Amino acid sequence: MKETVIVSGVAGFLGSHLAERLVAEGNRVVGIDNFSSGRRENLEGLRGSPDLTLVRGDLAQPISLPRARTIYHLASPASPPRYLKIPVATLEVNAFGTAQMLAHARRCRARFVLASTSEVYGDPEVHPQPETYWGHVNPIGVRSCYDEGKRFAEALTMAWHRERAVDARIARIFNTYGPRMAPDDGRVVSNFLVAGWKGEPLRIHGTGKQTRSLCYVDDLVEGLVRLARAETVEGPVNLGNPLEEVSVETLAERVVGLTGGRSTIVHDAKAEDDPERRRPDISKAKELLGWTPRIRLEQGLSATAKHFRNS
């Protein structure tokens, strides 16, 4: 018998990959999106599938939802240019939207998975970052609409779990990349690949010595599914790739090589509140989920570069 699964933010980069995985496994997916950042073309692979029902709606407003066994709450702008453009809407979907989805999970006794972010750690003073680290976040900075929005969503999720017995899990997602990232996504991999294929300069904000730990989207989806299906998980779980922490400057050099070597690398002013180092401690995910990323950066970047070249 097919299970019904709700995926909010289904037309986003990550949501669309998750929906494909769930449908391929024989589930019925009800996807919700207001298309403020999601794109219909991301769901092209599921076009005509009887196992995807697409609901257009804004979760910051009341919306009618079907019963489900599992709810993945991914709805929120995640790219800096988008959440910086709509900070109020970003805060609202992480507050009101999360509350609405938690209430629905309680009504139908569904398992609830919140897609949180490594941004809750801010510009971390602890490296690598374990789930026990409380973070170093500017609560009134330009990025706070996203950082604090997700921190509130985590607090709300744990409150519903403790007081109202919702079976809830929290995924703290670190930098993820892969096919279907929007060309104007604003994150480092997409920025570099778009510029590289155009032969334009790759622009680094700051010195380029700041680091990122990049996780390929297929690995990340595997982690999300395992988190949803694990019997007992208490508190947040980091999902990201600690195996190849790379400087932004080194990443730029690799992308120049992948895209034909026509681009130069230039430096701009550092972005406000941009973290200097980012690397997850995934000990908890290894222990509880048996999960560790498998796709190396070279392989994942190559696949992503081909996607951007052909798109």
C-alpha cells in the first residue's frame, strides 16, 4: 500500500530531488510550493506522474492538507539573494509555516522532519560544529531573517515534540550542491559555475581563505530519508560532508579548470556575517542513521558542471 508523504518546498532544488526519490520508492507525494523560489522545471521528471499531487500555496497562510504518514518541511528561501530580498516572508514561513505543519503532523500522527540549516551556527567559534554547539549568530544582521528564522523553527519543533508529543526530527543541512540549483541561486557553487561557463570572472567575497564543506544532493537526500525513517532520534542531526573541507579560493580554481579555463578569479569585499569556516561533525548521523556521504567533490562538481553547461 502506498504511503502519503507531504513535502513542502517541493519545487525547490532539494525538495524536487527528495520528491523524485520518494516517488521512485512507491510513495504518493503531496508537494506544496508557492514558487517564490521553487521552479516548475525542477519537477519535470515527475510530470504526469499520478503519484505527485502539486498544491500551490503559501504556508504562512492557512492551507488545507491531506493526511500523511510523514511530513518533510523544506519550505523556505535558502539562497541569500532570495531571503535578503524577502526577509519578512522568510521569517513568516519559518514561524507560521512551521507551526501549521507541526499542527497537521499532530492531527494525523505523522512523523515530522524539519529542514534546518548549518546557518544556525552563524560564524562559528567551534570547529567542526557538533549539534551541541549553540552558535554565534548576529540576531539583527542582514542574514538574521534566515538564521534566526531557522533557529525559531527548531525551537518551535522541539516545543511541539516535548509538550504535544509530535514525533519530530531536525536536520541541520550544511552546504549542498548539485543539478537543479538555480543559476541565480547566489551560493558559491552555482555562482562560480555560471560565471565559468560564460568565461566571466569568478568573484570571491573576501580573501577566499574561508572554507566550505560541500555535500552532493543525492547524499543529502539519503540522509534526510534515513532521518525520517529512524526509530528514535532526539534533537537535531547534522547532515553535510566533512570529508573535503575546501577553501573558496581552491573551489574557484577547480571550477575554472572544469569550465575550460577562460575565467579569471577576482576578489570583492567580504559579505556581511559570512562565516569563515563551515564543517559538520556528523558523528551523530553516523551512529544513529548509519549515514556518511559517499560522493567525492570531484565527482559531484563534474556532474553539476555538466548540468549548468546544458541548462
